[in-house]
Amino acid sequence: MSGKVYCIFTFYSIHFALKLESACKKENIPGKLIPVPRSISSSCGTAFRAEVEDRPRIELLAEKEGIEIETVVEYCLEERKSIFDKIFKK
């Protein structure tokens, strides 16, 4: 299975996750809130997923808005296939 690499932003508080999501929407930067993948540690359990190329813009925006980021990780999210893809795999 292959996947796509994203930037995963984790936070100390869900407050900062929600604030970053809102700030990115205002600036038309795509991304979304996701549960933190098990292999990444986080205090609040909610992360913001964004495109790798948007990382510098998001980090500058977070600094400007006073949003505390715990860590940023480039992470490969596996593509999920349906059960039928697994059963009828060529």
C-alpha cells in the first residue's frame, strides 16, 4: 500500500488546533483536523493535517496568531482500500 505525505501539526491543547484551523480557513490554506496518528504523541489528541508545501505559510500564520504548536511531523497516511479491493486484488 502506498500513501501521501502530509504535515501533521500537533498541539498542547485543542484550543490551538481549532484556532489554527480557523486561521487557515481565513487565509484559504487547505487542511483539516484529524485524530493524531498512534505513532505521533500529542497532549490533546487532535492534529491539523496540511499539504507539505503549505508548512512554511502555516508556521508563519501560527506565530502571527499566537498559536502554540507542539510539533510538526511529515507523515505518510496510508490510502485505505475497501474490502472488495482486498478480496479481488489482481
